[in-house]
Amino acid sequence: MSEPNPYQSDPSKSDPGYQWGPDQRPGAPGYGYPQNPATPGLPGYGYPQTPPTPGLPAFPPAYPSIAPPGAAPTLSLGDIAIVGDQIITPAGPMPLKGAVWNATDMSRVEERIPPVAIVLAVIFFVFCLLGLLFLLMKEKQTTGYVQVTVTSGGRHHSTVIPATTPDTFYWVLGQINYARTLSI
């Protein structure tokens, strides 16, 4: 590899120590977006922004709703509700159109021998070991929750729904699929 670097600057035109990268002289523009003309000398990071108008809130206004005030929600999952063309969350309203819905199953089913079966097995152990059949009794208990997340209009909200049966996740998934059809 004795070939010269074709991208190296010509030493006769600039500083011979300079090899690669942006111009590092003081006052030269740096990487990123152009500098803000309102603040010369400071780096211009991010998109150009205009200062907020005094007296107006800094957050975006609520999305317009075509649903009348006090309308019943079309769908409700935990603390997320769909009313008209909005998704209402504790963090504020989000537009329904273009919303992305996700559900994550964080539940589990535990299987154990109930205490009644153990007591009956000990009592009936005397009769030809038939009491051991009581140990075949099983009890299933579902614990955990299903997490539902929605993202729309630059906002994100997540809620959890307790799982009481093994079918809870499938019920939530059906509700999420209905919400997805409304979001199109």
C-alpha cells in the first residue's frame, strides 16, 4: 500500500499538518445544521426554531375532535380510551389516524398441587395407597399483566391490564386489532 491517499489535501494549498475532517479554524462553521442567525458564534444544533410567542403555551394545542363533548368512548383499554378521532390518555390526547398499537404478554400460568389434595392424600393413604391419586389434582393460576402501548403524533403511552385468565392476552389482542382498524 505505497499509493498516495487521493483524498489527502494538497500540502501546497493548505496547512501541511491537516489530513482529514472539517475545517477546525476558529470562526469556521462546524458540523450539523447551519448556525442560528439570531445567536452568532454559537453552534446551531437541531432544527431552526423560532422563539415561542409570549403568553402562549409551549406545548402543541390539543387535536381537534369531531366527537361532541361527553361522548362515550368507542374503545377503552386500561387508561387509554378512543373517543371520536382522538386517543385519550392521562398524558393528553393523541390523534387516532396513524396510531401504532402494540401488546406484550407478560403473564404466566403457574400450576401447583392445592393444599386440599395434600391433606386428602395423607388421610386416604391408609386405604391401599389410593390416597396418592389426590396428588394428581392440579390448580392453575394466571398471574402478571398484558402491556398495551400506543404511539401517535409524537407521543407514546403505555398501560398494563392485569391477566386473570390465560385468555386475557387474546382478548386484549382482539381489542388492539379493532383499534388498529380505527387508526387506518
